[in-house]
Amino acid sequence: MELKFTRSLLGALALSTALIAASPSLAAGKLTVSLSQDPGSWDPVDTFLVAWATVATNIFDGLTYRGPDLKLVPGLAESWQVSEDGKKITFKLRQNVKFHDGEPFNADAVKFTFDRLLGDEGSKGPQKSNYAAIEKVEVVDPSTVDFILKSPDPVLLTKLAGYGAMIVPPNYIKEKGEDYFNTHPVGTGAFKFISYEPKIGVKLEANPDYWGGAPKISELDYKFITEPATAVAELQAGRVDIVVPPIIPISMVPTIKGDSRLELMSVPGPTVDALRFNTRDGITADVRVRKAIIMAVDRKTIVDAILAGQASEIVSFQSSLSLGYDPDLKGLPFDPEGAKKLLAEAGVKPGAPLQIDIRGNDATMNEVAQAVSSYLQAVGLNPTIKPYELNVLLNDIIPQGKTGALFQQKWGGWTFDYDNTAYSMYHSGEKWNPYEKDAELDKLLESQRPMTDAAEREKVLKQIAAYVNDKALELPLYNSNAIYGVNKRVKNFTPAPDNRIKLNEVTVD
Amino acid sequence: MIGFLTKRILQAIFTVLVVTLVVAFAIRLTGDPALISAQGGGTVTEADLQRIRVALGVDRPFYVQYFGFLKGLLTLDFGRSFVGGTPVSQLIGTALPATLTLAFASLFVSIVLSIPLGVKAATTRGKWPDQAIRIFSLIGLSFPNFWLATMLVLLFAIALQWLPPSGYDGFSSYIMPAVTMGLILTATNVRLVRTTMLDTLRSQYVMVARAKGLSETKVLYKHALRNCAIVLLTFLGVQFGGLLGGIVVVERVFNWPGMGTLAFDAVAARDYPVLQSVITVLSALIIGVNLLIDLAYGLIDPRIRTQ
């Protein structure tokens, strides 16, 4: 009897030990994140919003993965091979990966994802055009797929790491329907979707079976907070752990720095600001005037004084993290005397009027434009600032070529590839290029697109930046930092330049 | 009575229709939802934008879109949001209760404060409590609500940490937004109660009530106040409309997921179906409340019932 009891006790003990050993490492704690926008849908094909990507990078995976260090590493594909002519990429897929609903991830899921993106469903959203280079996806075997391309796309592997290229579950979508999938996303990612309340927030829980290892926290709670002061107040009250950019205004940086429980984390982001020139009409049609304007403005002082150092000055319209950035490219120096001379040479009379169009809701740019305006006054010009409602500026003013002599352009491509910016800004006939028609520049821009050799392409991109600098097509201003406000109880958090913060390694006290 | 009611209801419907037409027309002047949904993307061609426009249905002529919207209204089908495709009825279904409960909480705060204060001011006319209350009300009138809201957050949420700084989550989350809105309404209402009370106190029936030997409380709150109520009620009806308009700012500061937030985001995204529907519902509500107030007069004042 006694023996039996001991034996059963031992048995129970052994069983419980086995159970503990078998259960994945204990995930504990809840992390609350504030997001500045509600994307409305969680379907990868539906949106361009960074707020979507901040959450979705935890739900979905792409074939490739790019983390905060911006290095491209394997994601759901273990390896890949690009054909000689750059028109075929073969992916070897990771095996034994399951979607959150239990269905297996395999070559069929990859094919389904891209058929959907490039087909009717993708046509309703803005993502399709980014993947237009893909002609079709062919299943070779359950763990191998071929991407057949219409033309080589050197940025494709990066684009497969985010947004529209996130791999989605075929059976789930077929069974539940597209509308259901919008608000109940299922992926292969580190966290599983729990619930979504429009305008309030979205909740995720740890996926213990995640192929990259179980997350170290159990729950993620994202709250949509659109008002900067409110987001910071929630952070100060300890109800939000991480405030994701772009929401913390420069003016609130000291508030966060001054709070001993909080930490300000700031990294260069993708967003750049420039005042571009109307190169077609008025005095700025003359390259000497454009150069004079660039030389009249002290960008360093603007960055230090107005942006409180939360940005870096640029000489070309791209972030220092972008492919095509040339540290050796020298912009025009700050030289008001030289500027005056150039203006005189171009026959610009003192007091010549000049209009600067900016986004009315951009508080920082409103201050920057004031500063630019006084620099221009100092060299004898007479600038006026015209703030526009954002969508009016973007719809009716810039693309229609109705801007003043200078107009604000804000740009931030998550791929960190200068092509994304340069092609849209400088190629003839592009929406964001209402004025410039330059065959030589067009040729340069077109020549790099099919190049598969990254080093070769980078060289051309640098040439483009140098060419634009030479023609003084814009007054480059600054590359803003991505500013995160973080509660110190959050450990092991790395701020990402592109807002895509994967939180599987993060822990909380 | 039936004739009067029918006429009023038809008038109300006509007004709502005009509002929808103006809003539907005006928002379409302000920008292209396809371009906004493609913001931040790489190379977006005109063909891509056209695809999105077709998917959203904004490629059709204005009158087709507008009558489609009206047809949907008849069956309470408000269409789907351009941002994410959630049915608008579902969005309004969660936002409307949030806004209405906040509006009523604000009215409640204002009534609870303004009646006793107004009566006190009237009965101590020219003495210090009256002066103090009038100064308080003047200060209240000059406060912008976003400033008051920010100050409350700084004090009660950050310094003292008694209340949540924002959100829509249980009783405690109502306190600051309702007090913000309520205090500003109180500033106006106190003056209204005071003035009408002064008028009433001069009347003969109050003198009679006092002469009967009724307690002062009974005179004030039973006899005099009831006669003030009609003025107050009319005013609350008018205020309700203003309240729903003013709530946008307060909702934003407190991150309240109500109709204001919905409208604000819809404007930014040129989300036509959401904005049209939110404004239609709000205007129907405001018009409806005013209709009810008209009818409620009869309940309070029997003289109107017989007229």
C-alpha cells in the first residue's frame, strides 16, 4: 500500500516535471504600445500605413526579414537564389511552420499570397504596384517556390520583408472570407491576434509555437492615440510602455527626458524634408537663383535650434541609412555673401517676392519655414509662407504644378532605397515631378532599375544624387529622427528606424 | 396635434437631407481618397489610383454616389469605410453610445452644479456668494475646453495619478471629460438659472407661497424652479447640439472613441461614407432632440398643452 502510494507520487512528480519541461519557456507580462493611427484593416494588401506595419510585423512574416539593423535576413524562406539575368528567384522555405489557425505554411501559401496580391483583391489596395515586377509565383515542391519576374527588381527582396508581401493563410481566408480576415488577421508571426476594436485598439497574445522562439511577454496591447499630448500623458501615467513615432513632438522631448521613469530613444528614420523648387516658372527657373537660395540657408542651425538635434542635415533628398547615400557628397555651403552675388548675377532685384508652400499641420515645418524665410530676407529676397491643408497640397497643388517658388516635400520610403524617392521626384511625368523634364536624369534613373549588382546600382544612385545636387533641384533640409518614448520597465527593446518593432525579445519588469 | 407633429417631422427629414447633400458635396471637393490611401507608397501610377477609385466606387458620377448613399440610409446600410472596409454601421454602433453617454454625463454635471449655484446666486443677489458665483462663471466662459482638459490631465492623471489620462474604460474614465464639458456648460447655465430665478422670485405666486408659510427650500425648489425649468430645458436642447459639436475636441484630448473621433479621422482620410453617415446621424439626433424638447414643454407646463 505504502509502496503503491510512493510509486504513484513519484509518477505524478515525474509527470509534472515532464509537463514543465515540455511547456515552452514561460512568457509573462503585458506590454502596452501607443499607435498614432488606426489602420482600419489588418490585411497586408490594404494599406501603406506605418501604424499597420508596427503591429503587423508581430502577426505576419515575410519570406525575408529586416529588423532594426536594416540587414536583410531569412524569414519564412531559409535561403534564396537569384538567377543570372535577375528574372527568377528561387526560395527554399522553412519547414514545419504553422499559421496561428493551425494550417501549414508551404509553397501553396506563398503562391496564394502573391496571386491574391497581384489579382483582384490586391487591385483594391495600394500595395499591388510595389510588387508589379513579379509576373508569377510557381510552386516547385512543397518547400520550394520560384518567383518569375517581368524585369529584375533589385529592391524586391527588401520589399518581400514587409507590407503587401506578408504571407497569409489560404484556407482561413477562403473559409472565413476577405471581410472577416480584415479584422481577424492570422499569420505565422510571433504573436497571435486576440481582438480588434476600431478606434480603440488591438490586442495580441504570444504564439508559443513561433518558429523563431516563443516571445518573452504574454500579451501585447496596442492603443490608438492620435493626440500627441495624450500619448505622452499616458506614458507619464505609466499606462503606456512605448510610444511609437511619429507622434512625440520635438517640444515634448524635454518632458520625457526629464521624467526619471522614462527613456527617450531616438534613431534616424526614413523621413526627409526638403523645400523643392519650381524649376519651370519665376526666378527659381534660373539655377543660379536656386543655388543662391540653398547657400542662404543655414541648415545646421535649423537642425540644432528648431529640431533640438532630433534630425540630421542632408545634402541629398534621402536618409543616411538609404542605399544611394553618399557621405562624400558635399552640398553647397552656407554662404550668404556668395548667395547675394549669385542673385545679383542672375539679375534678381532686391525685395523680389517668393512663395514657400508648406503643410499647415506640420508644426515643425511651420517653424522651419519661418527660419528659412528670415535667412532669405537676409540676402534680399521677400518670402511669404503659404500653409496649405495637407490633402490640398498633395492633391491639387504639387501634382498640378501650382506651387510657389518653393514647396515642402516630405518623403519616407520604408525600403531605404534612394530609387523609391528619386524616381518619384525627378523622373519626367511622375506625379511628384510637375516641373522638371530632363532626358539625362531620366536615363540615369531608368538605367539603375534593372541592375542586379547592388554595388553597381549604388554607384548610379550616387550619381543621381550628385546630378540633382548640381542642378540644385531642391533645398534639402533634414532627415528626422524616429522618436520613441519608452518606460524604463521595458527591457531589451531596440527602436527601429522604420517603426516595425518586433517585440518577441522584449521583457517587462 | 397630429398635423403639427407630421409637419415638424417632415421639416426635420428635409433638414437632414439638405445636410447630407451639402456634406456629400463638400467632402468631394477636398481631395481624392485613393491618393490618400496610396500616401507613403513608392511609385504609384495614375492607373493604380484609378483601380483604387473603382474599388471604392468614387469613379462614378456624384449623383449616383449620393443616391446610392440615400438608398442605403433607408435600410440603415451606411456602406463601408474606405479605410479598412469595416461597415460604417458597426463603427457608429460603438461610437454613438460613447458620445451620447459622455454628452449626458456632461449635461448631468452641468445640471447638478448650475441649479444650486444659480439659485444661491439669485437668493443672495448682490452679496458675496452671488459675486463669487458670477466671477466663477465668467472665468468658466472664457476657458477654452482643450486648455481645461489639459490642465485636468496634468493635475489628476500625471501629478496625482488618481484618474486615467485618457481612454473609454469604465466610470473613472468619464470623470475628466464630463467635468471638462460640464464645467464649461455650467458657466452659461448658472447665469441662466440666476436670471430666470430672479424673475420668478419677483412673481406673485412666490409671494403667495411664502405667505402660506412654506419653507424657503420648498418655495425655491418646488414652486420657483419648476417655472424656471421651461427656459432651462429649451436651453439644454440648444446646448445639446453645441455639445455634440464641441465634443470633437474633448474626445480627441481624452482619446474618446466617439463620433467626434470618427468624424475627425474620416475627414483626414477623406473617408466619405463614414463622414457622411456620422454627420447624418448627428444632425438627425440634434434635430430629433429639439423636436422632443418642443413636445416636452407640454409635460412641464400644462398651459402649453392646451394651447
